[in-house]
Amino acid sequence: MVIPPPIKPPRLTQYLKPYVLKMHFTNKFVSAQVIHSETAIVASAASSQEKALQSSMESTRDVAAAAKIGKLLGERLLLKGIPAVCVHLKREQRYHGKVKAVIDSVREAGIKLL
């Protein structure tokens, strides 16, 4: 008698959105990246630490810098052909201030948020 293998439930990664937007804020810099959740590869990233951006910004840590980072990230995503991302907020992050600036400017660049 042959016992069939047990039926496994579908993997959790099938239900996740494929691209996830993650943001990180320090006292000096703002950074955001989009990660492909199934392979854990960074699809695109932008940071206020980049030398090309620091000359055009007054400050690298305020809301205006966060808006520029979001706009740059949105443009880079469009160039790579990524039309939509899912937003991942940490527990302490609220949709306010720098977080709102990054998300709104990514949306204004033409990326759909899921």
C-alpha cells in the first residue's frame, strides 16, 4: 500500500505582494528601498546619502528630503518596469511627516500603491 504525501498548504509568499516599499529614517539621512519579497533582492533604492543628491538638498533629513527621495525612487521604479508596490510600515511608523512625504511622492511619480 502506497501512502500519498501529505497535502501542503500553499506557501505564504504566494499571498504576499511581490514588491514591498520599506523606509528607514535616521537623525541624519532618509532612505527607501523596494524589495522583491519572494527572492529578497533589492529592486531599487534611493537615499539622501547619495553624492549626486546632497548638493541639491538643503538638509538630508527633513520632509523635503523625504519627498525628493520618494520622487527619485518612483522614477527608478518606472525605469525598471515595476508598476506597483506594497507599503510596509514598521510598528512605530505612522502615515505622517516624512513617511507621508515618501509615500505621496512615490504615488505622484506614477507608481500604484497596493
